[in-house]
Amino acid sequence: MNIFLSLEGRWPQANLYSQFCYDILYDILPDQDRDVFVDIKLKHHSENEAAGYCYGYEDEVFIEIARNSFDEPYTLDELARNLAHELVHAYQFITNSPRTESEAYGKENMLTEKFWGK
């Protein structure tokens, strides 16, 4: 799979987050000969104070990550965990798998521990 990643917004340590995303996506996505575009935007806050949102299709996924919740900033580790959660949803869109919160919550900590700050 050829992954094209775009990080938008004022990411702290953007290179670390970019590598974190690539590491997770190459780990969880099937090895297929096709292109996938993943657009990730860091916003001050998300609708309904959610930590993030993911939507998309099999060839392009859009993720929004909140920098703050109720005006309290997330730590760098919390941002990574929230990003891992949304990347599981990206996997669900790209592979046309059922979109379940239980899978995202079930994998977010494992992926964060495996790839964040390695």
C-alpha cells in the first residue's frame, strides 16, 4: 500500500506524529498495490468536544484531531492516543470494515504503546 499522509495545523513535534502515523498505518493496513491518502488536521477543538473524528472512503480518509477539550490542552501522549484511535477508524474506511468504536478503543492503547516514542 502506498500511503500519502498530510498533517495540517500547528502540530507540536510534527515529524514524530508523522512517523507515528506511518508506523501505525503500515502495521495495520493490508499489503495491497494501491494508493491511499490520509489527511489529518489538528484543530483547536472539535465539534461536541470530541477528541477526534474520522470519515472517508477506501482511497481517501480525513481525520480531525482536537488540540483541546473544554479549553484544556491534551498532552502529547493523549494526542498520540487520540490519533491512534482515529487511525483505527481510517483502517475501517480503507478496508471497508465495519466501523466500530469498540475496535478503536480496543486498539488505541496497544498501538500507542507500540509506536509512540519508540
